[in-house]
Amino acid sequence: MSSEFATSHSSGDAVYYDTSAADQGMRNDESNSLDERSPADSITDGITVESHALQGRQRRIHACIALPYSAAQIWQILTDYEHLADFIPSLVQSRCLIHPEGGTRVEQIGAESLFRLKFCARVVLDMLETFPHEIGFNMVEGDFKSFSGMWQLQPLEDRVTELHYVLSVVPPLAMPVGMIERRLRQNMVVNLQAIRQRADELFSGSELPN
């Protein structure tokens, strides 16, 4: 649920684009999505990733990992919104906001360095939780044209949970879509690795709940 990638300057919690830093990459990269430059499907460290170019600049990316923990345990990690930045490398902030209709609303700011430039972005997500199988999210405010997706938890045999991370994103014109697609794929792998490590730290050796 983290996002990053726009060269920016921040004032408080707001993030502002510096589009000139992206111009060179956009000219080189805009017409080449990852689907055209490398295989759309890959497996890294037991994590499968696939991506699809949809209409226009929209991209859909799906990553999956099998974890030797119950769905309830993985759910506990995913919904600990205030502490996601403690173990997700690309997140610098994750906090709950007041939802005007009493739901769950989360603000996240992600950042990373690329080619000696700092890239970051902010999203405000409304969460839709269906315990213990699905956590949907949809951007209501932020630095993308659209940003939505879901976490799906599928119990398997021997108390293994297959965790799916599905993301649909439309970057603004200032962001080169090919670069965004590649970085999202890479960061989804890193996020799932971080969740696996967090689960190992919290639950390894403990008795699994029924």
C-alpha cells in the first residue's frame, strides 16, 4: 500500500512535484512500458509478480507469496497501519486519519533515492476490511491519477496463507509510466519480503491459532 516516485519538495505533510527532474526520464521512457522491455511475469525469492498494461497509462500489478502463518496473523500485520513504516523500507510515514463517515482512512508517504535524486509521493487511502480474507484500498487524495487495489489472504493446507497484493495505478503525466511500473514491481517484492520478515519476528516458533 506504499507509494513513491515523484521528485518533490515537502512542506509539512504536503508533497509538491518538481516535474523538470522527470522530463529526461519521460522522454526516454514514456513510450516503453515494462511489458515491452522485459518479461511481464517473474519469480523472485519465492514471490511471483506479473503486470499488465491496461487502457492508456493504467497499469495493474499482482504479486503473491506463500507464508507459513495463519490468515489472522498476516491480517494483524497488514492492519497495523500506524506501524507499517517501521518495517516497510520505502514508507517514511503511515498514520490513520479521521474518516468523515467513520471508516478507516490511512495517509502514507513513501520515499526512495534513485540516481541521486529523492523520489517520494503521498496517498490518502480509504480501507475496506473484510476479515480475514480481503483488505481493499482506494486513493481519495494523493499524487497519482488513481491508486487502488487489495490484499487477499487465501488459507492453504498446513496453515499456510497465500498473500496476494494487487495494485492498479495511473501515474500523472509528470511520472514516466515505464519507470513507475518497474519501481512498483520491485517495491511490491520488497514489501512482501518485509511482511514475511515481520511475521517471522512476531510469530516464528509460536503456536498458530485455529
